[in-house]
Amino acid sequence: PQDARLLLAAGDSYFAAKQYYQAIAHYQKARQQGDSSAYLYKKLGAAYYYANDYSSALLALKKSIKKDNKDPISFYFLGLVQKELSLNDKAIGSFQKAIALSLPGYLPDVYFHLADAFQKKKQYALAINFYKKVLETDTTRVMPLFYLATIYDDYYKDRQIPLQYYQKFLERADSSVPERYRTYAMERMEKI
């Protein structure tokens, strides 16, 4: 009998060479020899995707995710397959899950401090960009709204934009936000 690990390695070699039908054959043989790992099903699903066999890809990727629901690549390929099968709502959910699993937990902090550094250098467009990235990667953050409001308040002519950000900030600011920020936002809204 053939060793499942060798068959899996051969499948990976064929996959890397973009010989997807040969990869599928080797992955299937590895499965028959007892490999039922999430990795095998992920690679099998990806190979089926590249071979345009979307229904087989869907089944394999669902098995992969059932065994390991923390792998962003499995969700990425699942989204690709769902998109090809016109399951667009499901595809969106799978892509969003892939993104969430791909982002390190500290990324919003890195964006926040990068934005702050750009703000201190008076590079406001870049600061705005990175404060917005904080909000995109962690929708629970409140302070970027305050800092966006102050930048727009101090350096841009359109008065509606800082008003909107101050309002959003005040709506979401809870007792964990120091009172001085809430007070400042209310004072600025009255003056604008």
C-alpha cells in the first residue's frame, strides 16, 4: 500500500506545477489511504476549483472547514467557489470570514498609531486614511472617530464632515471614554 503522506506530497507537487487533475488524483489516493485532514480537503477543494469542478470543490472545502474553521485560505477558496456557483451572499460571508481570520488582532492598534504619527507630522490625508483603516478593521473602536472629527474640524473647510464625526463619536462613546473628549466634542458641535 502507498503511504498517504507521500501521496499528499505528490499531490502538493502537482498542485504547485498547476497540474490540477494529477493533484486531485493523488489527493484522492491519499484520502483512500486514510488521510482525512483539513489540509488535504483544503488542497483538494482548491484543486477542484482550479479544475472548474465547483460542486466537488464545495464539498471538499466544507469538509476542510468542518475540521478546521480557523483557516482563512479554506474560507477564501470557499468564497471563490460560492461566487462561481452564484451563491453571492454566501460568498460574501466566506470572504469576510477569510479577512477576519487573516487579520492579526493588533492590526487596528498599528493603524491607530500610524495615523497618530502622520497627524503629528501634519500629514492629514494619510492620518485620515489610517484612522479609517482602524474603523474598517475594528468596528468597535470609538477614538478614531474623535480624531477624524478634529482633523476635519481644524484643517478642512467643509463643516458638515467634522459635525458628522463628532456626532458618531458621541453616539458610540461610553463611560470608558474620558469625559474631556465627550465635552470637547459637544463644545465643538455647538460652535460649528
